[in-house]
Amino acid sequence: MVLERYTVPRLIRERAFIDPEKYLKWYEESVENPDKFWGKHGKRIDWFKPYSKVKNTSFTGKVSIKWFEDGQTNVSYNCIDRHLKTNGDQVAIIWEGDNPYIDKKVTYNELYEHVCRTANVLKKHGVKKGDRVTIYMPMIPEAAYAMLACARIGAVHSVVFGGFSPEALAGRIVDCESTFVITCDEGLRGGKPVPLKDNTDTAIHIAARQHVHVSKVLVVRRTGGKTGWAPGRDLWYHQELATVKAECPPVKMKAEDPLFILYTSGSTGKPKGVLHTTGGYLVYAAMTHEYVFDYHDGDVYWCTADVGWVTGHSYIVYGPLANCATTLMFEGVPNFPDQGRFWEVIDKHKVNIFYTAPTAIRSLMGAGDDFVTRSSRSSLRLLGTVGEPINPEAWEWYYNVVGDKRCPVIDTWWQTETGGHMITPLPGAIDLKPGSATVPFFGIKPELVDNEGKVLEGAADGNLCITDSWPGQMRTVYGDHDRFIQTYFSTYKGKYFTGDGCRRDADGYYWITGRVDDVLNVSGHRLGTAEVESALVSHHLVSEAAVVGYPHPIKGQGIYCYVTLMAGHEGTDTLRQELVKHVRAEIGPIAAPDKIQFAPGLPKTRSGKIMRRILRKIAEDDFGALGDTSTLADPAVVDDLIANRQNSTGGCA
């Protein structure tokens, strides 16, 4: 398809904070004099003790990243207290339940009381500054209260997506040695209960076997469903709130004190605990939220993500609330009760800014235009996408049908590790190209390099690196700084390697082409191939497994598994379904394989390394571009895989 370039509409440009001239001026200062630039913009949040140092960072040697390091602040104070004098009665959170007839509005005054009470419950049960608290919750306001309560008292939260299995939850509890868990009796998704408390109980038993003992579990009653109960350990949230005061002073936190740990998939199999700290993260989350979404007072903003992912941290909770925004939290799913749910919610709450994932857009596009056009959507001013590259066809549908050809589509590229947007249009400043994340945000210095590390100039295809630090950057992998250095700074010395491939066109626009490491992007969620392989191999009939991604019309990438069975066993459709269930139980539904091909052998080099490049080509039906196979120990394996490709994969998920 011929890609059109979309210029900024006049009405958008006239009201936007950033116009083309300001973008160029600010960007130049941000990369040439970052101390001056961020010294000014760091003041967008309130500091108990002002900073005198701005940037103290190094991407070489031991790698050290510090921003505003001698300042003191508190994230919860900035997201709540400082708004109360003038905006206490403004709605902070609109909660839209799974049931379309249930919703709730929480003002900043009410948010203050909820968060203070939750913080006092944590303190009552011995949680103190630096302690790790695991939050395993559905998309209900109490999830935000719990995060902000931790921030208020200096506890470090680790939010685990409610779709993860007990085993995955246990691994995250063990890694950060968390002894306090906040969860729910059950979650609700598409009218179906999710057994969060029962999953938590199972995870706690698994963690105990690894010598990490959870002492308290705070349980929110969401559905009233029956759950197990451990007297002395388990506490009802509503009962505990009644025993504490509605005021809790915020703890003065150093800018580099930890704020949260969020686990993201790595190529080695063990998820990485991405550590974000207090001052720089909040400055960056708040600034990107305001300028990227051109957020103005009175706007209703809706990000459809889950707080279990970084998008929920930065762009449902911390960024919007730091800006005194009205942020919508959605418990449900896009297709319940039907595929018109998103557009009905937009009309119901008069949403102005809508931020969702390409996988949801593709799915809803496949359902047809009628679900969209039966709604008004007249309140919409701006559309955004997050989580993976958006294909131009989906971009055009989003722009033309959902946005009625009047709402800019803000295609944002960033990562759990970056804390906030990195490459993104700014609505009043940057012309749009469908499928391109366009240009870098202030302070971001992207660079494309080839596989040998040679810098590529002009229009080019290469590996995307960032050459200097920014305030929202992760500081370390929790408990493993060597892994931080090895993962992000060893491939190309002195540069942060994103793990993504990228194309830069003749206009200097960036087009993300996908992961170049062993990490999949499935429906906007990162999954390590090694995680899925480990889950498969833990099945008693599986000898070996190799997992690759392949193009999927809805998810972006699907999960394609090559499985070698133990001697004497044959692959059957029944076993395929059993393996899918096994992976779901080990990791969670998001990791369920889409296709499983039983393979007597895998293509390996003489040193025993699996040639994933070849497996990816076979999964993509691209048999003519397998490249050099002369280094394989047994080249005939490839012919067998191709021959068995069509008749042996079977749809799974």
C-alpha cells in the first residue's frame, strides 16, 4: 500500500503545548545541554529538598545512572497531596468495571483517604521503607491505592500481572524476597472469575520451598467468591481499613531510592527485575504523559493497559496522577459483552485521549466497522498505540474509522526499561506516517548500528541503540547489576542496546522492525523464548524444545514451538493440547503456544547451538531464504522439518 503522510491538523497545532519550532529548539538543548534542560524540567514535580546535581551517568565500566541524586521527594505526595488544595474534588480515577453497568468515580480527596488508610495498614503490619510488597491484583482502584501506598511509605512494589500463573508469581516473590502480598479473592475478565487468591496461596507454598516466607496477605473482596484462608496470615482489606486513620505523612525519599520492581522477560529464561527509582522516573513519566498526549486540564484520558505492565505504571497511575489528570481504569476486555465495548466506554465517559495496543486494534478491526460506527466517539481528540509496532493497515483503520479522520495517531515506542516514551510523535509538532514511531522525545539520542557495531548514518536498517541516559531509565536489574550490564551494555560498548531492530528513513523517521534477540512480542507483551522452552521441557514427555515467533494477524507475533519428544513417544493432537495447557499453567495464558510442530531433530551447529534463524524462516513458510546451512551438524534435519511443516503443526491456542 502507498503510505500517506499526515500533516498536523490546524486545530491540533493551535492548542498543542509543543509546535514544530519548539520541538526543534527543546530537542537541541536536551541533547546538547542535558543538565540545563532537565534542570529546568525536573522542577515540574515538587521536591522537599531541591536538587543541585542533575545528571550523573555512565554507560561504561560498572554503568551508573543517577538523576537529581541529592534531591528529596515523594511520588505519592506528587500524585495526590499537592493537588488537594485546588483540585481535591476533581475526579482522579474513573473505574469502569467488567460489567458494563458498574462504574465508580474517585476524587483526589477520596484517593488521598484510600491511599493513606492503605499505607497505614501496611505500616501496622510491619512494612517499612525498602521492604518489597508484591501486588497481584485485577484492574480495580485498590491496585492503584496499593501502589501509591507503597510509594507513600517508601516500600518497593512489585506488581505482577493477574494473568500470570502461580509458578510465575512465586518466581517473582522469591526473586525480590517479598514477604507481604496484596491480592483479591477473585478477578473478573469477560464475565469469568480469575482465582487470584487461590493462585496466591499456591505461589506462597512454592516460594516457601525456596525459603522465602510470606508473612501477610492482604485480600480485597471483589466478587465474594469462596477462597482458602490462613488465619493469622490472611487479612481482609476492608476490615483492616476500618482500624486505621485516614492520614499518613509521606516519607521523604531520595531521588535514587527504589520506587518499584517490574519483571520483564529476558532471553535467558529467568525474568529480569527492572528497578526504577523515585525522582527521575516520575519527572519523565509526568513529562511524557503531558506532552506526548497533549494533556490539558479537564481532559478524560484512558489507557487500556493493565497495571501489571509498565504501561499501566507510567500511563494509568504515575504519569497521569502527577499531572492531576482524570485517568480511566478498565477492568474488562475489548470483546465483552461484545466488540463494541471500547467505543461504548468512550461515549459513556466522554473520553478525549485513548491509548491502546495494536493487537486490540487488529482484533477489533477484524470484527468489522459496525461495532465502531454505532457509537459517536465525538469526544475523542487523540488516539495512541503502545506495546509493539502497528502495521500501516491497522493504523489507517484506527485513524479513519475510530478517529473519523480527525484524531492524530500517536504511535509510541518505549520499553519497561525506559520508564516512558522514547520515540514518538508530539501531536502539535510532528507529521505522521502510518507504522512509524517518528522521532525521538526530548533527551533521547537514538543510533543505528550494524551487527559489528559500526554506526549507520542517514537512511539505514540496523540495531537500535541509545547513546546517552534519560531520567526515566531503569537503574539496574534487581539484585544482579552484572546482568544489567551484560544485557544492555555489553553488545555495543558505551551504548544502551534496546534489543530492537529499526529502520530510519530519508526524513529521519524511525520504524521499529521488531526484536532481534530471543524475546517475543505477543499482543504487546514480552515473552522470553527460553521461558516457554523451559515450560515445555518440564513436561515429562518432552526431551527438547525450541521456540520462535512468526507473523500473527492479531497478536503481531505468534508462538511457534518445535518439540522433540522422549524416545518411544509420538506426537498427537491430544498431546499438543496437553502441552498448551502445561505452558499455560507454568507461565500463564499469554504464553500459550499457537502452533506446535513435533520434530525428531532440531537444526544445530557442530558445537550444539540451535540455529533459530532457520527455525524462524520455516515457521514463516519462507523456505527460499534459509541462508547457509553448511555449518549444521545434520543438514537433513532442515529438509525433514520443511516436509513435516504443513501436516504437523496444528492450531493450538
